[in-house]
Amino acid sequence: MIRINLLPVRAAQKKESVRFQLTVGGLITFFVFSLSVAGYLTLKGEVSSLSGDISRSNKELVELKKKVGELSKIKEQKKVVEEKLKVINDLETARRGPMRLFNDLSDSIPEKAWLQSMKDDGHIVILQGFADADETVAEFMRRLQKISGLGTVELEVAQRTLEKETGVELVAFTIRLERGAKKS
């Protein structure tokens, strides 16, 4: 009978199996190492990208802080200008008030009357003048009562006087006007 020695075949199969296992293990190790390197490189790229974004954001933040500082200066300047405009408007209103009063008084004075003086204390106006007769003073007072913005119109003094130069008899009067008070 012939004898066949199978030991070398088994040893060869065993060697082949070990070689196959080592190759598979090496490939798996290489694959895991490759994935790790790829992951590392990807994360490193993201980190550098985020670092760049952070530095750009910091630069933008500095620029925005400068702009905010400029805006606050502009707001302060705007506030100063608005205050100045308010003062100008108040002055303009205060200027128009006496001018309107003078116009109204000028329109209200009868033909045969004239004013000698006018004193304005804000709410009270004192008018002193002359007229040819008591009726002219009464007409002047009626016209003054029709002026809007004037309240009470009171005759304080009305007395007949003789004008020195011409010798004509006149009525000297003093009228008190209260601005803003309601007419009774």
C-alpha cells in the first residue's frame, strides 16, 4: 500500500490560513489607520476654517465697535442740533408773538387815537395813549376785545387833559390787557 504523507499539505494549508489572516488583519489595520488619518485631516481642516472664521469675526467686531462709537457720536451731535433747533423754534415763536400783538394793536387803533407807550410783562400789557373823545376810547376797547389771544380788557384810567401846544382837549387813557385770560 502506498502511503501518502499529508502533513506537508496540512502545514501548507495552515501557513496559507495564517498568511490570509495576517493579510486580512493588515488590510483592516491599514483601513482603520487610513480612516483615522482622513478623519484627523478633516477635523484639522474644519478647525483651521473655524479659526479663520473666528479671526474674521473678531476683525468685524472691532470694525462694528468703531461704527457704534461713531454712531453714538452722531447721536450726541444730533441731540445737540435738535436742542439748538428747539431753542431757535422757541425764539421764533417768541418773536412772532409780540409781532402779532403789534399788528393786532395797529389794526385796532381808531383813526382819532394814538398810543404813547406800551408795557408788556408777559401776561399783562399796559397801553397808554390819547384819543379825541371818550367814544373813541370805548371803540378802541371794543376792537381790543375782538383780538384772539387777549383775555380781559380793562380801562384803568380815562381823564380829560388839555394839550399844551395846541390847546386841544384830549382824553388820556390807560388800558390793561391780560393775555390768555378768559373773557367774562
